[in-house]
Amino acid sequence: MTKRLPTILFLLALFIGACSNTKYLPKNEKLYIAGRVNIVDKNVKKKEAKAIKTELEGLLRPKPNFSVLGLRPKLYIYNITRTTKTKGFKHWLNTKFGEPPVLFSAVNMDNNASILQNTLQNEGFFWAQVTPDSLIKNKTAKAIYNTKTGPVYKIRNVIFPKDTASLDTAVAGTAAKSFLRPGDNYSLDKIKAERLRIDTRLKELGFYYFAPEDILVQVDSTNAGKYMVDEYVIVKPETPDKAWDIYTLNKTYIYPNYTLRDTSAKLDSAVLYRDYYVVDPKNSIHPYVFSNVVALHPGEAYNRTDHNQALSRFIDLGPFKYVKNRFDISSTDSLKLNAFYYLTPYPKKSLRFEVLGRTTSASYTGSQVTLSWRNRNAFKGAELLTVSLLSSADIQASGNHNGYNVYQAGVQTSLTWPRFITPFRVNTNTDFLPRTKLEFEYDLTNRTKLYTLNSFRTSFGYLWRQDIHIQHQLNILNITYVNAASITKQYTDSIMHTHNPALQHVIDNQLTFGPTYSYTYTNTTEDYKQNTYYFNAKTGLSGNILGLLTGADTLAGRVKKILNINYSQYVKMESELRYYHKTGPNNKVTTRLIAGIGLPYGNSTIMPYSQQFFIGGANSLRGFRARSVGPGSYYPDQSITNGSGFLPDESGDIKIEGNIEYRPKLFSIVYGALFVDVGNVWLLNKNGGQPGGAFSKQFLSQMAADAGFGLRFDVSVLVLRTDLGFPIRKPWLPEGQRWVINKINFANGGWRSDNLVFNLAIGYPF
């Protein structure tokens, strides 16, 4: 078969090449295959000519049919699937994968030549000339644009207004940061950008009624020298009088319960709070809510930055769906503005019911039901109160692990304030409002035949954005308490039989308390960039100060307790870096690196189970079942539970994971994925029950790896993801045998049963 491959490929290429698209053309038509720009000026340097050619060819319309190595597969599909039907498989192929022919008769060469010539003139080639021509061969045609650029004109001087009027002085004051610089080529685009720049700067100085169109840039080439121009930046003489004046703020009115039916100003019911008025006859919200929102204050000159910041913060408050704003000249002073903000609220209360079906990578099939109630203005202070009831069941009905079902029920409550709740005042100067958040959560987890755990968690802290890219989260206090409500004899017997401390660790009472901090940087929302990043770093502490004050030292026999419960003392650090690289308009390569470590000390010798690291599953190593890898080269055999088939979750104090995924768009809403995942978890200290589980210099040789492929159905609102992964490196096998690529056999049912892992999930893995 291998020897035949070159012959097969040659015959295939010959076949595709023989399937000429031109035979499908209408009578007397030519297939438009290319548009070319020829720079005929000998004085233009080669590098500059190449840049001009690339720019101008990008302006040519229409674009020829998509081609690869001279072949036009999309056009070929269109031709062989043409049909008069509007439904069916053939029509679907024609519209989804086909591309109609671009005919030479559809090319307006004179119009293209005019566009190219104007473009060059706007870039300083005032004497540019473009002459269209064509090259016809058989049933194909190319459009040729012979271009003579002529000399490029450069800027000699840029002259700003010298008059002493307020507007002239303000315009002249912006000269230091001008886009127009002596020595640069003349550019109409730069002139347009300069007008916008001046307008932006003047809006910061109170010139509310000024507009970019009020600036004129006069170009003089008569006295500037050969191929040079002088540019004069002036205020148009016909500029309206209002544009010459600096405006200050008079009064601010806020309507927090506005609807489109409202037509009355209702100023008689306006309530003054600090330096703004709230028009709210129904008293739907406390006036103090807007104290951190309104950025313009009486007597201050109008400032566009503060204006835009106020609009962003009104939306960021949470209760309001729309914000409409206007400024009017005060009736008492023609140089003062009154500001009006009309806020349209969301429905105050809402109820949401969700049912989720899922298949996990640990042979579980189940569902989750969530009932959420929220109040967007709980105590008339724009507080968001959320109460959620959750219930789930995951049934293990296949494989060797039959019957170890997991049932969960819980309640989650959170209260969020759109401000800092602190004993002292904290000022922020961004478009985003800070948040103070209080959370309570209770979960009951029952693993049938094994144990039932109670979990209580509460936290209080702050979230704030430094700017559009950077976010901070500081929880002053995180308290987690986990205790075992019941434990089966089967589970206790497995602990005694294996002498594995990890099994006991799962059901030990756990009490953690302390602060956590998280830093996040991301620019992934900026889709226009070829490269984007996401970085998150977190650190958490528990029992540190109390442990130091009380002299807690478990190894020395000084175990300290709170309410007769051993508390955990540790430092935990973890980080995650994602990198997204666009390889085309709809294709990208994504990578992720995760590293984390937990350091128990003082009152602890091991990290609490709830704070340890896990690996494997739908958002991790997708070729392994959830929480089934590690620590290190350790792997539990069936003797761990006397042949019962139960395999415990594996955890560690250290985690390293890396992922790479190629995501091409296939068609419509369907995206593909090819991925490779590597990683493992390790224990910080050795224990006899998990040989090979401790971190050592050989950690690289203990890496697990998988590969796979999948489909993503992206409907904007959500992404349904399917992944099929399989191991390519198993760290628990003897050294020298851990790579298992050579054992991949998709045709073998036994191999598929033991190695293929199907993941069904919502959202991308990273």
C-alpha cells in the first residue's frame, strides 16, 4: 500500500486537474482568475513597490474564486452540484461548500483603476496614473493594472493656529502630539485621524459642541519646494459660535425607573443627594447608589472621559438594562450644561429553571437540576441577591465500576454589592464598579456503597477591575468545613486492607480558613488580534496566623484544634496561562499550561482533600477518566477494595498540565478539534500506600499523555462539545513501556473498551 501511495496521489491530482471548471461557463464568458498590479515606475524602490502592490491588490473587487495550487475545489463542487431544488443533500453541498464562478464580465476595470489611482493620490502620489488592461487565455482572464506612481509628496511644515481665541489656543495646544509630522509622506487618512485626535482632546477641555468637521487642514505645495507640502491646521471660519465656548456642568438629573412612555420631566419630585438629583417618585432605589457612578460634578468643565465613564458605570451597576443620556444648555446660564440620565431597569426579580443532561468520563450518566432565584435590587441599593437550589444524580451503569452512583444536593446563596464595603473609603477611577460579595453554600454528596459528606462554605471578599484587561479578586476570609455524615463498612475495610492514607484522607474532617487572592489578565475578547492571552494566578492561605501564634506543629505532637476539629495550615499557589493563535479567519491553535503546588506545614502534613489537585476528565486530560491519573506513577489495582470494582479519586499536592488544540471551522456552526494533553499530579511527601506518588527529579518520566479529536457546535449562546480521547502514554506502566502509541488499534473492541474516553460537555475546555 505504501508503494502505491505516490501513484494514487498522482492519479488523484491528475483527475482533479482534468475536471476543468471552464467547461461549465456560460457562452462567451471568461473565468476571472486574478487581478494584478504592475508598478511600471523605475524610480520606485523594489521594497516600496512590493508594499504598494500588496496594498492595491487588496482593494481589487471582485475577488477571484478560492484556489489551492491552481485548483478551485469550491468552484468545482458548485459546478457538479448545481440544482434547481432548494432542499436536499445536493443543494446543501452546493450552498455550504460550493462557490459560484466569478466572471470576467463582472469586473469593472475602470472603476478599480479609479479606486487605485485615488488611493495613491491620497497617500501623496499626486501624479499617479493607473491604466487597466487584460490578459485573456482560452476561457480564463486576468485583469492587469499598470501603475505609474510618480513622486511622493512629503510634509515640510505643519502650522497650527496662532490666534489667541480660546478655541484657536486649545487647538494649538494639541500640536505636540500631532499625527502630522514634517518629513512624513502626505496622507489623507492621517489628516482625518488628526481631526479626530483634536476633537477628542478638545472634548476633555469642555468644548462640548465642537466637532471634527470644524477642523480644516489646508495643503499648500506651491511654496514648499519640490515634491513638498505645507499643512495648515485651522478652525473653519463657518464654525458655529457654540463650538468656540467652554461649557461647565450645572445640574445632573438621574431617572432610575424610566420607560419609553415617560414624557414628563417630573423635576418637581427630584431629590438632591450630594451634587446630583434623583427623579424617582416610587423610591425604587436609594440615591446614594449613584455616588460612585456620576463622574461629572457642578462647576467642572465638560469632560468626555468622565461622561463615558458614567455611562459605563450606570450599566455596570446591574439593575439597569439601558441608559440614555442627553445634555441641554441651562436656562439660567448659556455656558452651563444640565445632564440627564434615563435608566431603564431589568425586571427586579427573576426565576430560572435549568435541566442539564451529562455523560462524564468516569462511566457516569446523569443529570442536574438547578432552580435559581435572583433579585437585582434586593435592598434598594443595587444589590444582587441570588439563591440557587441544586440537585444531581450520576449513575455508574457500565464497565467494572457498576453501582457507585453519586447523588448531590445543595443550596448556594450570594449577595453582591456594587461598591466596596469597608470601614474606610476606597476610590476607584475606572469604567468598572468594584464588587463586594458574601457567599454561603451547603452541599450534601452521597457516593452509594461508600460514604456521605457534608460540605459548608462561606466567603467574604472583593472583586474589582483595574482596567478592561486586568481583574483582581480578594477574599478576606474563606471558610470551608467538610465532615463525613456516614461511612460504609466496605469503605473502611478498603482503608484497612490497603493501608492507603489517601482513602482515609477523603473522609477526614476538614476545616480551612484564611484569605485568597486571584489576579487575571486577558485580552481574549479582542477577536481582531492574531494572538491573545489569558493568565490567572491564585494564592490561598489557611490557619497561618493562628498556627504561628499557637505554635502548632503536628510532627512535634502539638496539634491544635478549633471546636475540637483539627484545622489545616498551608500555603497554596496555582497559575494558568492560555495562548490563542489565529491561523486563519476561522481557525486557531490554542495552548494551555497549568502549574500548582500546595505546601502544608505546622498543623498539617498533607493538604486537605478539598484543596488538593486532580487531573483527568472533560476539561483536563481527555483521554483519561476524571480524577483517575496519578499521583505520579501510582495506579490502584482491584485489590484496593477487595475486588469490588471501586476506583477512588486520585489527588495530589502538586500539579503540572499542558494542552494544545487545533480548532478549524468545518462548516456553519460546526468546528473541529485535534488535541494533545499531558500532565500529572504528585504528592509532596511519600506515603507507603501510594508508591511512586511523590514528586521527584523523575517527574517528567511520570507524565501522562493523550490525544484525540472532537466536534464543537457553537451557537453563540452556548457551545456543545464532544471529545473522543485515548491515552498515548500511561505513567503507571513499567519504565520503557509507558508510551503506548504503537498499541493503538481502533478496530479492536477490547482496545476501544479499555482506552477510548468520550466526553460530552458545555463550553470549550479552555
